[in-house]
Amino acid sequence: MLRRTNVIVWGVLLFIGWNLLLLFFLLGRPPAGGTPDPDQLTREVVRVAEEVESELENQKKLLQQIQQHRGLWQRGKAPGAGGSSPPAGDPQVSDVVLPVLVIGCDRPTIRRCLDKLLHYRPSKELYPILVSQDCGHEETARVIASYGEQVMHIRQPDLSDLRVPPEHRKFQGYYKIARHYRWALNQVFHTFKYQAAVIVEDDLEVAPDFFEYFRALFPLMLEDPSLWCASAWNDNGKEQMVDTKQPEALYRTDFFPGLGWMLLKATWEELEPKWPGAFWDDWMRSPAQRRGRSCVRPEVSRTMTFGRKGVSNGQFFDQHLKFIKLNDRFVPFTQLDLSYLKKERYDLAFPQLVYGAPALRVEELQRSERAELRQVRVQYSTRDTFKAFSKALGVMDDLKSGVPRAGYRGIVTFMYRGRRVYLAPPKDWTGYDPSWS
């Protein structure tokens, strides 16, 4: 930045010097007719002076712009570009630019998503909104354009069909989505050179503390390499299954939730070379990508989806997704101590809490027995018992490479009829079995 400023200053000085030389040349040069014309000479002097004044004013404005945006450009640089990332306690971390990447296609209802983002966004400079559109859908493009400079509209240039295996022809949409994500994330990290990004899709509505939530988790992700994402979503976040009196509660999870999530540039540089052709979210949930790392997720979701129509044809929406509780209370996460989420502390405290809770059978829970116990544990030992107990208690029962939704070390925590339940494997649990699916 200093080099850029010096170049401009030297340019101004050279411009002034050149015009002064020209002025002296004009004053000292006899005119072609022999006798100087005073009026012509005066006009020439005035013209040169006006040009110098105009150029000085332009350079002054340019220097002011550079000064105003210097901090923003520096904060937007990726880690490792010209130096190492600042420590989490550094003031620069709290002021780092966290862009929100909105993945869009052919939903004019993207307006609902953008309206909420803009309504709750505390700063245009710290939270630029980039809307990346695939599909070339003109009605959606007009909606995005109507926001003017409040958002940046970028378009995925390759709209062609992809060559897919014959058995995957009906999944063409999933292939295009994966291609779009790859292109858009490359724009964020390689073209715009941000060091982190929050990704939302065009059918998500955000909570009042959405930006506060991710701002607080950014330094934690820098400090703890065992965290590879932060998500705004709780897969078991139906209103009756969360404690709405504790909207500040956060958990580690081994399951990649998506649906409003943040990742660092370093993580993208790891993932991008092997990015899949389709089904990118399930690919993220495989052991080869997760590599034993976890995400942070909230007790009460900071996003909700209103997009029933999509490539998944409304899968899970009517039975589950539309019932997710969206947090409506602002939590000042940046003022809270979130160090309890660091792996070494969490792995000590969380199992003690879970396995210190009294064990109950599912039938006892359903009959509301031992009502005085506000925290209880239900133990499963096999894939089939996990699925049976999950269905009985209203928990999502699907597994990805053996990992349950919202689970950590095999433990799924939720509310059931007003009390905290830990659906947990035996205490001597040794790891996930990828054959559980």
C-alpha cells in the first residue's frame, strides 16, 4: 500500500514539474512572428495553471480514497500474503472483513434472503455481500440488480450441461451446484482474496445475531485447527427440541451441517483441488475430508430455510426443515468467552457431563418417569438401536459415514418434553463405524 501511495505522489510531482518546465518554456520562447502576443501568452499560462490545479485535485481525491480504504484492503488480505495471520487477540482480527457469499440460481425469492441480510448487517465494509448467480435466470438477476451497490452481483460464466454418468442424468442439477460452488469460492478466496467466508444459499433467512455469531467464531477457528467450519444450523433444531432459554449455547459437532456456514481460506485451498463433481455436502461429510475435525453449531439455529422447491424436490422440508426454530434473540457472542469450545477443554468437560447424567430407557422417557431428572442419558450400542431410539424420540436418524446429525463423539443432544437428553454410545466408544449408514 505504501508503494502504491509513493507511486501516486511521484506521479503528481512529475506532472507538476513537467508543466512548470512547459510554462517557463512558453514564457521564454519568442513567438513565430517575432513580437510576443501578451493575450495569447496569458491564455496559455491560465490554461496550464488550470490543468495543474485540476490534476492536483484529482490526485488529492485519489489519495483520500486510498487512505480511507487502506485498512479495509489490509484486513481483506489472505493469511500468508505478505506475513502471517494476526493472533486471535489482535484488534485486527475483530475488524477482519468477513464476506457473505450468497449462492443463487433461479429463485426470485432471493429477495427474502437479501432483505434479512441487509436488515441485520451491522457494517457494509466489514460484511460485503457477494451474490453469485448460476443458471442465467433473468427475473432473479433483476431482483439482485435492484439492490444496486448494497450487494456485489457476480455470475457463474459456464452455464453448459455437464457430462455425467448415464445413471446420474437425473442428478444434473447436483453437478451444476458443485461446479457453481467451486467457481464462487474461488472468486471469494483467489480473486477477492478474503481470508474467510460465510456461505448461505438463496433460500435461507438469517437471525438477528447471524453476523455477531460468525464474528465471534472466526478467531476461535484461527486458534483451533480441529475446527474446520462453523455452522448456523442445528439439524435437530425443531422448537420443541431446543432450549430457547439458552440461545447462547454452542456445541461441537462431527457432522458437517452446512445451511449457513463459515470456512477459512486455508481450508478451501485444501479442498479445492479435489472438489467433487456432485453432492459436495455429503462429500464434505466423508472421513477423507473431515479428517477428524469438527464444526461449531448452535443450540438454536441462526438460519432457517424457506425453499421447499429445489433439486432435492423438497426432501425433508415438509416433515422436518420447515419446523426448525430460528433464533429471535440477539446474543452478544463477541463479548462471551467461547474458549470452552476448544477441543482440549470440550473433550474433557462434555463427556463428563454426558456420562454423569442418569441413564433412562426410551420407554421411561416417553412415560415421563423420573421427572425430577432434568438431564438424562439414553444409551445405544448398535446402528439399529440408534435408529430406533432416534425415531422414537423425534431425532433425525440418518448417518453419514457413521456420524449422526449434530453428533459429537457419537453423542446427540436435544430437548425432549422439557428436559435435556443425551443419546449416547457406551462410555468406552472408540470411534465412528463408516459402515453405519
